[in-house]
Amino acid sequence: MKTAIKWFIIIITIIIFLYAFSSSYYSQNIDHLDYVIALGIDKIPESDNLSVTFEFANLGSFSENSSAEQTEPIINTIIAPTIPNAITIMNAYIGKQLNLSHCKVIVFSKEFAETGILDEVSFLTHNIQIRPTTNVVVTDCLAIDYLKHSASSLEQVLTKYYDIFPTSSEYTGYTSNIPLGKFYEDLLDKNAGAVTILGSIVENADSNSNSTQEDQKTTIENKNTITKTLNNKPDYQSFEPKSAISEGDRGAENMGLAVFKDDKYIGNLSTIETLCYSLLKDEVDNFVLTITNPFDESKKVDIKVGDLSQLKTDIDISNDIPTINIEFNLTAEVINILDNQNLSYDKTLEKLDIALKEYLTEEFKSYLYKTSREYKSDINEFYRIAKRHFLTNSDFENYDWPTKYENAEFNVKFNEDIISTLIIRQEGSK
């Protein structure tokens, strides 16, 4: 009996060791998978087909020296009627199974987004491999060109860039972190509107990505719908996002937001409008504004502004037209040297404070009326506050918030003293 037990233990041990140290041929072996780090979806003109671009991590480029070498991605495109069909064709083409669990960003071209993207976003959201934290980008160029120009020598691995670029919203406010799950929920929300990251191509960029000069020439030729019109306002914050950078190592940038009504792209927000959106959503901690110097209109003043996170919003629905009252609590300091002024320190503070409030009030009202009158889309979800005034959901639905918001009035106020910290001034000032 003891001998039988002994042999049984030996046989089990041998089987375990053979299994542990033998090669695995399971279909999900890493050798049988290709990892997609980004997806790009473009519209094929005069066709029902889509152009679906897959950006793969170049696993072959990782080595002992990979930390010092830039790893360029691999980009392939499939023409198919739907994204699932494109995935199937790509599986057959590469002879491996696609794995989307490491997909960092999904890119839609503006032309395709204008036709409605709910079906595609719904499929991607319900795909168990794609994480709900994956970022969504709408580009004013072709999605494939955006992906080709996203590489930069600043990042050795492109996936790091896709991971971190949305976080710049915390200290600039010029973009926002819009994950796939949130974007999908907003597309389904009939009372609000959806926004997502706006991507662009930097026309004069000296890109070191895997695109050639001929690719860059084709990219510019494909940007038929890009306008170069700047706002007539004097500050750089009001410029269109795609015009913000004239030269750079990376060929793509992410500044501004794309706006949706229902599931269709209807327009975009400039950098200052995006900053307004971010402040109303409490998504930015601090930012820098450049305004006209109130003491010398030919010069500028740089002001660092911080959000004290005590935004107060109240909505009056007593009249047929809702009135939305917003009060900010901000603090600020001047970060450059002011010329000698013939004013006391307190008077200087007061004049700068008034200039900053006037600038912010004008920009916020311009932004808010743009969302209501032009886009007719409550992208800041004011309806959630208005809903508190109703006893039941049916009462709120009968109020018809989307229609009411189109005619809403806005009042914007700020705390009494925004600029109350040290101002650096030249010697000799009072």
C-alpha cells in the first residue's frame, strides 16, 4: 500500500514538473496575440465602409537597450463596413488574435463623427477587452494621420504619452480627461451633451515619428475642412487649438474639446472655452492667463489663477426662461514684473482685480451663450441642478430642459478679492 502511494506521488510530481516547464500552446499565448494600443476610425467618402486603423505595440523592438531607444509603433489599416468586421479581417491578415485590453486611445475623424458615432461607441464600450478608461479623441484631420504623428522623442514608449496627455487638464484646463465610459453615458443623455478631446495636426511640426515627408504632405492635403480663422480677441487663449503651436517635435496635439449634440459632432471649443468648461466641471487646479495690462494696453500681464473649489451654482426656474447663476471662488497672483506705477499698492491690486474679473466674465458668458444659443447642448450638465426643483422625474421631463436651455440666461460672479497676493513690481513704485 505504501509503495502504491509512493509511486502515485512520484507520478503526480513528474506531471506537474512537465506541465510547468513545457511551452504553452494555448491560443491565448502572448506569441499568438498582437496588442493594439490605439484605434483610428475614418469615413470613406461616398461609401458605406469605414477605414479602421490599428496601432500596435512593436514588441520586437523591446530589448535590454529599449530604455534608451525609441520604439516606433506599427500601423495597419482595414477597409470594412463595421469595426467588428475590421477586427475579424485584421485577425486573418496578421495571423494572430488582436488583443484590445491595452488600447489607450480611440480616435474618430471629424468627418465621421459628424454622421453619428453611437453604434461604434456602443460596440467599443461593451467590448470586454476595452477598458472604460480608454480616452476618446475627435480629430480635425484623418484619424490615421493623427496616429502617425503622435510619436515624439520625448517619450521612449508611445503608450506612456497616450496615458498621460489627458492629465494636463489639471494644470492647463486646455483639454479634459474624457474616458470612453463617460463619453458613452453622455451620448445617451438626452438632457445634456457630450464632449471629448480635440486632436489636431501641427502643420509645421518637425515630426520624428514613423511618417515620412510624403506622409506629412498627404496629411496637409487631406485637411480639407480645417479653417485657419483666429478669433479677433487679443489673447492667445482665444486662438483655435490647432494654431497654438507653430513648430514642434510631435506632429499631433490635443488642445480644445469636440462638442456633440445627441451622437453627432457639431463643433469645437477653443482653449479658453475649454478652460471655462473645465472650471465649471471643477477639473482644473490652477492655470495661467495672459490679459491686457490695465496700465498699458500695448502690454500683457501673466496671472496665475487657482481654483478654491467652492463653485456655487443656482438655477431659477420661476420664469419660463431659466436663469443660471454661477459664483466662482478664485485666487490669483501676478507672475511677471509690472512697470513702475503711479498708484498705491492697494489701488494697483484693485485695478488688476477689476481687469481680471472683466476678462473672465466676458469669456465665461461668451462660452455659456455659445453652448446654449449656438450648440444647444448642456455640456456642463446644469440640468442636474435644475432637476432638484422638481418632485418627480415626469415633472422634470415635462419641463423640457433641452428646449429651455436654448434660451437660458446666465449671471457670472466672482469672489471680492481674486488678486490678493504679492505683486512683483520694479523698484521705485509706491
